[in-house]
Amino acid sequence: MFGGFSLFSSDMAIDLGTANTLVYVKGKGIILNEPSVVAFNLKNGRKEVLAVGEDAKLMLGRTPGSIQAIRPMREGVIADFDVAEEMIKHFIRKVHKRTTFTKPKIIVCVPHGATPVEKRAIRQSVLGAGARRAGLIAEPIAAAIGAGMPITDPTGNMVVDIGGGTTEVAVMSLGDIVYARSVRVGGDRMDEAIISYLRRQQNLLVGEATAERIKTSIGTARMPDDGRGASMMIRGRDLLNGIPKETELTQAQVAEALSEPVQQICEAVMTALEATPPDLAADIVDRGVMLTGGGALLGDLDLALREQTGLPISIADDSLHCVALGTGKSLEYEKELRHAIDYES
Ligand SMILES: Nc1ncnc2c1ncn2[C@@H]1O[C@H](COP(=O)(O)OP(=O)(O)OP(=O)(O)O)[C@@H](O)[C@H]1O
Ligand SMILES: [Mg+2]
């Protein structure tokens, strides 16, 4: 690119996720990727921003009474409007620091199933954070573009984006959505399933951060072939006597803990396939299903899905970045994709 390009263009694309927020700057690519968390200091009844993103995530579950760490997005949509706006402002300021005086145009992706009220909330918070114009694009379209799928071809393409809050299953053809459904199952639900399994089976209380660490290090969607798999030592509070306890956890146990959310994801794919017109469904049987989002990285999830649905399954390169990359491309190719971007509602 030309030197100083950024002086002329500070338009941005934002993937405002339940777990992570990514910012793509036109002509530059993804330049910010931080957890969607804000920490506040509570002073004389007033909230003062203490940390945003990575630093705030470290405080989750570890705050004293005077500090509050909040995740403003839940299940893919804004749960706390003021905090979300605060967070977006902070991130925009962070990437916008040395650039222009003009306000940026910003495209944000929204879950396909977002209601008009939820869409308006997202648009308002982006405008409130300093955007000149705010466009919305459906998340499955962004995910598919980011994964490099040929969505403008006259063939059926299925993308399954497994995020922190939701799993969105969509079938696309000719650049538009033929079928889409969002189920409120994603990484958060997996973490909760691990927490409740440990409480039930081991009388052990662990926090969300520990559950997420278990999931990302030894989490698996499928019973290991040897009936046990790898293991790790975990620490929590013994619910019987209240004191800290360390214990070993195997992959087989984690597979059991995760069986319900994994099953729900498989069912969402089957339901989508059944609801897809036959010729497009035949394309998907041939071409397979593309997984995107952080949840796509769960161990053996592709295998479990293949076994249960009989479809070929692939995991997108950079699965955690697909939605942001696709939203960013919609900024670069706005003319071609104008039917998919909504500046109005
Ligand atoms: N290796 C891994 N195995 C399993 N899960 C993982 C792995 N890496 C990340 N995750 C999970 O992926 C989720 C985050 O994914 P992603 O960034 O796609 O979500 P998001 O876009 O913020 O959420 P949403 O799209 O639902 O709003 C988190 O729940 C995280 O724990
Ligand atoms: Mg997402």
C-alpha cells in the first residue's frame, strides 16, 4: 500500500463478538483483537473505566468489591448498552490514534437472528462511539467471505460459525442467505458444562477462566479411542470442606462434560440440512461444511460432526479471524457486496 494510506482512509470493520472484538482497518487488515470485557472502578456510586480488553479479562472472576468486570455482549448481542458503547469507543480510539480528523465509516457484523431492536442497539452504540455511518452485515455472510468460500456462485455453501455465545448455521447461494439459524450454544455454554460437570461429579468448584483453560487445552468433542486420552491437573474449591483441592482431569471426562453442547451443534447442522432445498443440500453433501469461530478449534469437533452428520467437514484457516476478515472485505468490496450491507434499519 501507499505510505500514509491511513491518512485518507480510517474506515473500519468491527466483529463485535461475545468473547472477542476484532477491528479491521481498510487497507491494513486486522489491527486489534481483544476480549470483549470492560472493568470499572466503583467510586462514590460512579463507574470509572479501569481497563478494557485483555487487561480487563484477567480481572474476570478475581475482582474485589470496588471493581466490576463486565462482558457487555451475551449470546452475540448487546446485553449492556452503555458498557458496549464504552468498549467500542475505547477500541476505536486505540486504532484511530494517529489518523484523520474525519469520523470513520464503520461496518459491524450482527447475528442473522438479531431482532430490529438488537440491530438498532448495535448501530446506535457504533454511532455513539464516533462513527460517521454505521453499516450492518449478517455474520454468516462475513464468516463465509472470511473463510474464502465462493458464496456468490450458484451453489449451496454451508458455514457453521461457533463463537462464544452462539452457533450460527447458514446455507448460502448467489451471495445471499437461503437458510440461517442461530442456536444459543457456543464456547460459553461449553465452559458452563465443564463447571457443572465438575460440581456434580467431583464436588469441585472452578471458575470460568479455569473451565475455559480446560476446554482449550484438553477439550474434545469425542470420547478418546483409549477411553481416557490426555489429562491435566486442575485446581478448584472442594465443595465438601470448602478448601482448595487439586485433581486430575482426563479428556474422557471432558468429552462427557461437553457432550450436550456438542450434540446441540450437530443437531443444528442436521436441521439446517433438512431445511435446505434438495439441489442446494446435494451441493453441501458434495462440498462439505466449513467451520469458523473459536469453537471450531475444539478438539475433534470436526470428526464428531462428520460421524454424526455424514458430511465432509473442514475447519477454516484462521477460524478466529474469519468474521472480522469477511466484514473487512465487505468494506473493500462494498460495491460488489452492497446488497448485503444495511445502512438503514
Ligand atoms: N482451542 C480452542 N478450543 C475450544 N474452544 C476455543 C479454542 N480457542 C478458542 N475457543 C473458544 O472460542 C470462543 C471465542 O470464539 P470467537 O472469538 O469466534 O467468539 P465471538 O465471535 O466473540 O462470539 P460470538 O460470535 O458468539 O459473538 C471462546 O468461547 C473460546 O473459549
Ligand atoms: Mg463471532
